[in-house]
Amino acid sequence: MEVKAEARHVRISPQKARLVVDMIRGAQVNQARITLRSVNKRIAPAVEKVLNSAIANAQNQNEDIDVDALFVSSAYVNEGPRQKRVRPAPMGRAYRYQRRTSHIVVKVTEKVRGGKA
């Protein structure tokens, strides 16, 4: 059973968020938490919050689930809407720039223990 959690419209560029999300993909949940707490990036607490939300969603769907057996099956960052802004420039001109946003998705799955069902 795959359970997901999503954070939308996070104010950071997807390129920067992918650096952190790539670190936890495929890792055990506890190891992913340790990694997110130790990495020195501004987006790490937001990714950890999404991971904790995915774990809570898994527990809500199935109360018998073993949290220690969960792992991050997929984690990715999509681009959200861009906010267009204008910065004053010399001689009455204006420079346009964009503030990028991200949608962060984390999916967790319970590892199947070896043996026959």
C-alpha cells in the first residue's frame, strides 16, 4: 500500500528543492528523517514535514502498520506557478523577474518482509 503526502506552492525553486528530495528517495523513513535534520538547506524542514505527514497518513489508513518498515518509495518535486515581479531599473526602466514555487510529493510504502504470504 503506497501512501502519499503533498506540499503545494512552497516558495522555493524546484531546482533547489530537488537537491534535498533526491537524498531521501529510496531510504528507510528513520534514515530519511536523520538525513533531513542534518542537511544544511532551507527547504529541509519543509520536506521533513511532508515526510512526517506521509507517515501519519499511512498510520491513519492502516493502524497495524509498522512505522519502522516504511521506506520512501518515491519523492519528487514539480514546478508550481511562477509569481511575476518587477524590479526598478536605471533610467525609468523596469526589469521583470520570476519567483518560482514548488510542489513537493513524498510517497511511502511498507517493505515486504521476506517469506511467503
